[in-house]
Amino acid sequence: MRLTVFSATALLVISVLETVRGFETIVGQYGKTIEVPCNIENAKLEDIFLTKWKYTNADRSTGDLLKARGQNVTITADVEYLGRVSLTENLSLRIAQAKLSDQRMYTCMVVIGTDIFEYPVQVTILKTPSGPMIANQAKEMEIGKLTLLGECSTKDANPAAKVVWLKNNISLESDEKVIKITTTVQTDKTTGLASTSSTLEYAAVKGDLNAKFVCAVQHKSLTSDLLSTPVEFIINYPTEKVSLQVISADPIKEGDNVTLKCKADGNPPPSSYSFHIKGKKVKVENSDSYTLTSVTRANTGEYKCSLVDNDAMAASVNITVMYLDITSIANGKVVKQLDESFEPTLVVNASGKPQVSWSKNNARWKSPLKFDKLKYSDSGVYECVVSMAGLVRKASFELIVQGAPVINKLTKRRSNNGNFKVLSCEAEGSPKPTVQWSINGTNATETPYVEGRVTHRITIIPTVNLTVNCTVSNELGQASKSLDVSTLFEEVTVDKQAEDSADQTRVAVGVVIGVILAAVAIGLIYWIYMKRTRQGTWKTGEKEDGTQEESKKLEENQSQKAEV
Ligand SMILES: *[C@@H]1O[C@H](CO)[C@@H](O)[C@H](O)[C@H]1NC(C)=O
Ligand SMILES: *[C@@H]1O[C@H](CO)[C@@H](O)[C@H](O)[C@H]1NC(C)=O
Ligand SMILES: *[C@@H]1O[C@H](CO)[C@@H](O)[C@H](O)[C@H]1NC(C)=O
Ligand SMILES: *[C@@H]1O[C@H](CO)[C@@H](O)[C@H](O)[C@H]1NC(C)=O
């Protein structure tokens, strides 16, 4: 804005209005030096004839600060600015140790030639508040009762700092019922700085148990709020509900440890509890737990816990202890006779339905175990595993099937080269039968004794026809069988003679059949002949039979022929 010294008064008024509209504002820090610029824009310093700084109060009254003609600076300030103002080389006004009263309009007047230029600048002073301090902190709160939680204060700010209360980082708004916030601002008479104080009265709820209450100071000089340390207090409320927790394996079985944990929802929680164990009341101090070690089925039942001073405030729980007992009647060694029936008895006493599985000689076996007719192969070690709810019981026995020995087979066989004979006697029985021969043989061998069976073999070279006995025996009895063995040396001839006699028999039979056939043929011819000769005589009623003579002749004829 440009103005001539000689312009009219009306113009001056307009120019002042213009400057008011366009002034710059600078912010200074309290107690620091403020530099108020003289914005001479494009004007050159050497062209400036006179520079003058003045201030303007809110009521438009003014005061001089300093003026300069070239290097010659004259301080014209009053006592308020005495010793605090100076001019920089580029004509800025420096105010040291800024006070709140320095907040006003400063105008730089510059005379260049015949023109006067005015540059007004508004100065404001900021003072950062002190950090929040909390006084009168609550130590205990009662549910639903409006209680002073704390008084937060911050000092020496300009402008006055704002104090807010935060609960879990969310600001609280006063509603005069459960939240009541009262804020007061006090200004220091000498410095003019403001102190803000805020009291929070609060009606706590159970959910506030771990809530964080913080006081925050907000100020335009700060980029982030100043936070107090959280207010810590205890919320007291009585127990309304007791709960009882069972800490154990699931399901609970005999031998397990079971811990009962009692909880009350009051605050502070009780330090001791009463446990009602099988009709007995046990007080546990400085703990909320009671442990039953190595429970048995006798521990099944209802358990209760309550407040020490109020049995009615209680919780109960039912505990069922699973158990499994087995008794096997079959035990150790079980000796049974062949062909007997057998079903081992297993008595199971359990709290639930157990699973039973059988194995024989460590291999899975069918269940239930039952034999209608025992065989030697049924002998073995039987084990049963009974399980339920993680409980496992086992029982085992060895079954031995016994029987007097029998001889299944007694055989002879000529060796491939025909030099000797191998006799074989297969015995079945248990305990293992011993095999005895009535003859001394060589190369005696025996197969392994499996499933009650054993085969014994000997080699002999019979020089004469023999009857050989095989005798098998065990402690339960014995059996014997015999076998004819013909001599090796005469056997060939013996066989030939047998063949010859067979041939003779065959020839004799052939001759007889031939004679019979011939006789039949002759008889047939004779019959046909007779029939023809007699055909005419049938009607005469003559006897059909031939004469006695004829019959006789025929018989003779036939018998003669048979004798041929
Ligand atoms: C005056 O000079 C100082 C540095 O010497 C500078 O920071 C400031 O901006 C200048 N003021 C003006 C109005 O040019
Ligand atoms: C425990 O069992 C008893 C008898 O069966 C029953 O009366 C009671 O209500 C049960 N208690 C709980 C907590 O289930
Ligand atoms: C078998 O041999 C023994 C001697 O080695 C003998 O005493 C016994 O009589 C013989 N038995 C038969 C049946 O030949
Ligand atoms: C041996 O037995 C056969 C019949 O099997 C008989 O023909 C033979 O004569 C017998 N030999 C001796 C030496 O007894």
C-alpha cells in the first residue's frame, strides 16, 4: 500500500482500513526473542530515508518503539519495551524475552523519497503448558457411586490449555450423572499465563476393572497431547456368582488327579474358599483350588465350593470317576482234554461299556473266545485286553490241549532204488507222544511236533517176512498198530508166482464160460426144433411137457456138457 505524504485525510482513513485488512500475523514463543519483519517488498534499503517501528493497542492507541535514519537507530520505547527492542539490518524489529503483553499490532513505517509505506504485523505469543499432574487420585471405587477419580492440572499456558479425560483412549463427555467433569481456568496476575484444572467424578461399572483412565492436555503449541500416567484404582463389588471348574483329564478315570477351582466374580476376589468334599467342609486359604489326588470310584459324587462367610453363595459339580476291573477265571496254565468244549470266563466290572479283544500268541484272535471242540492246534497263549475310557486291563493264560496218542497212519515204502524200505508212523497226541518200533531200524528221523502231530520214520532192510509194530505213548495212554513187511529178496519171485496163478485162474474161468455158452446155444437150437415139431399137437390138448424120457436125456446132455 502506497500513500503520498500530501494526500487527503479521507485517503488516509481508507489506507488504514486497507492495512487492517491485509496484515500479517506472526507467532512468538513466550520468553524467547521475536523477530517482526518489515516487508518492504521490492524497495531497496539504500533508498529508505527513514524507518520507524510503533505498536498499536486494541483501543487503537499507539506507542513508539524506535526509529532509524540510515545506521543511526534511536530507541524511543517506553518502559514496557525498554532494553528489549532492537532493529536488524533488514529493518526487522526484534523483541527479546517475549511477554504476553507483547501480543499486539506492530507497524513498520518506511519513508522513501516523498512516499510513506506502512507494514502492520500482528504478533501473538504462545506458551506451552506444563505436563498434566493428577492430584486426589481415587484408590478405591464402588460400583455405581459417583466418586472423585482425580484432579488433573496443567500450568502456565497461552492460550489456556484444554484438559480432557480419556478412558481406554476414548474421551469422556460430562453427563452430570455417571461422568462429571469440572474445568477451571486461572490466569496468573503478573504473567497472564493460564492454568487449567479439571476434576473427574465417575461412577464405575464392573467393566472398568482394568480400564485405563488418563488425563490429556491439548494445546495449539503441541503436535501431540501431553498424557498423564494412568489413574489406578480398585473397583470394589461384592460376589454375585460363584463358579466351580474341574481341571482334569476327560473322562476322569481312577488314578487321575482332579483339581477343583473355585471362582467368585466379586472384586477383590476372595482369598479363601470353602470346599465341600463328600460331606466335609474344607477351608482353603490363599488359594482357590483343591486337588483330589489319585481318585478312585469312591470319589464319584457331587462337589461344592462356596464363600467362606456365605455357604449359600456356592457352585457345585458332579464328578464321575471311570473304573474298570477284570477277573479272569482262566489263569496261568489251563489244561483241557481233546474234543472238550471250553469258554474262559472273564468277569468285567466297569463304569461303562468296555471293549474286549483277544489275541493268541500275540496275533489277533476272534472274540468272544469260545471252543466247541478243542483241537491240539488250539493250544497257545491267549491274552485279552479290556479297555474303556483310557483304562486298559489285561489277562492271559496258556491253554494246553491234552489227549492220549493215536496212530493216524502207519505206512511202508520201498526206496527208489529198491534197496531198503522206509517205515513211517504218524502219531497224534499231547503231551508229545514217544514212538517205538518193534524192529531196530536205521536213519530214524522225526518231524517237528506241530499241533499235536509227529511222524517218525525208520529205514529197514528186511531179510525175512516181518510184522512190524509201531507203538506210540504219552502219560495219558498208548496206541499200537502193526504192518506186514515182506522180505526184499524174495519179493520179486513171490510176485511172479502170484501172477502165474492168476493167469491159470483166468484160463479156467474162460473155459467154463465157453462151455456154458456152447450148452446154452445147443439148448436154444433144441428148443426151437422142438417148438416147430410140436406146433400141430397144441390143439390136441396133449401135455406141453416133453416125455420123461426126453427130459432125462436133456438133463444128461446138459450135465455132460458142463463137465467138459
Ligand atoms: C531479515 O534477515 C533475516 C536473516 O538475516 C531473515 O531471516 C529475514 O527473513 C529477513 N527479513 C526480511 C523481511 O527480509
Ligand atoms: C449332580 O447329581 C445329582 C444327582 O444326580 C443332581 O441332583 C445334581 O443336580 C447334579 N449336580 C450338578 C451340578 O449337575
Ligand atoms: C535191537 O538191537 C538191540 C541191540 O542193539 C538188541 O538188543 C535188540 O534185541 C534188537 N531188537 C530187535 C527187535 O531186533
Ligand atoms: C513171504 O510172504 C509171501 C506172501 O506175502 C509168501 O509168498 C512167501 O513164501 C513168504 N516167504 C517166506 C520166506 O516166508
